[in-house]
Amino acid sequence: MMLRVVDLETCGFEPPAGVCEIGFCDLVRDEEGWHVGVPGHLLIDPGSPIPPETSAVHHITDADVIGAPSFEDAARAVFFDEERDLAPRVVLVAHNARFERQWLTPEVTGEVHWICTYKAALRVWPDAPSHSNGALRYWLKPEGLRRDRAEPAHRAGPDAYVTAFLLRELLAHTTLDDLVLISSQPALLVRCSFGKHRGTLWSEVPYDYLMWCARQDMDEDTLFTVRSEIRRRTEAAR
């Protein structure tokens, strides 16, 4: 079985901002376990100038993408088996996959399951100091991770490579099916990020504040977390 980790560098936070790089790295299982492959990447012509503020993050400039393929052509090379005209990989993986999935729609990738290593890390390692890709890398210190392939950060190939190691570590703690299920749900947040209880573990937020939050118009991750915590306490009190 092979899982393909992907990462995008873009010209903005959401479409119609263009993609300027796609990175990928495979996690392959054999009789000895899961193995991280060699990362790859393709620069992409985003179809419009790259804003300087996004170049400041990934350091990809207009000059770098002259003559690069279109997003459609690059995506086809990454996701499709040209001989069979289909997408052969059952599961795609990204850290905070919600971002990548804005561009990597079923029309681009084919119908596949997704794993979000960010959502999974929140569940498996709630005590991590941060759940960013880079922080988890240095906190977990995955065996076999090569620094020369993991850097520079904020480039698609190295970021996909790091995420592949995070995925391997997650699979040592839970199953592939559970990772797919967790990834299909909103994120289960660890700490409150607003108001008078900002920074407090959701498990320690007062019950009356949870009930107040549950009645507000909040983002789906916060509401999912609040309702899950209310349910947990209700069941524990029975």
C-alpha cells in the first residue's frame, strides 16, 4: 500500500489565487512496516504574478516559474497514472488538508480519501507544544528524517517530506481507518483561543462557558470541540 503526502505553495489563501508549487512524498508499507520515500516537487505557472508577500514566505518568484507547467498538467503528473487514465492512490495526506483541498478537488485528484495530519495530531498528541508541521517535527524527532530533505521549510517538497514522517508516527499509534475518520470530522481543538479563557484547556473550561459557546455562531472546529466536551462531561457524570 502507498499513501501520497502532498503540499501546495500558492499565491494566496484560497482560490482563485494560483498554485505555484506542488510537493509530494510517498509513504509505502511492506512486510517490515512503513517507509518514507524521496520527496519530489514541481514548480507551476500560477497564471498571474506572484505577490511579494507570498514570495516572502516560500521564496518562489515570477522568474522561477517561467516555462513551468500549468496546475492542471502538473496535477495530472502527480495524481494520475497516464497509462490507465486514473488516480491509483486510495488516500491523499496533507497537514491541514483543508487548505490543500481548496485546489485539490475531486475533479483534480479523482475520488479519494484524505488524511489530515493536523487534525490527527490534535487527537493523538494533545500535549504537544504546538501542532504545526515544523513544531511536531522537532518535538517528535522522527527516526530517519534527513535534514537536507526537510529544508527549506515552506517549500512544497520538504514540507511534504516532513508530513510523511508525521504520518508514519501517527500510524504507530492508530489505524489508517481511524485517521481517515478523524480527518473527515472538524478538528478537536486542545485549547480555547479566545475570550476570558483564552489558552485554557477545553477540558478545564467552566461548564457554563461551554454552554454559552455552544449557542454562539462560531467556526465549525470550535463548535465541534465545545459540543464534544459537553458530551464527554455529560457521559462522565452518568
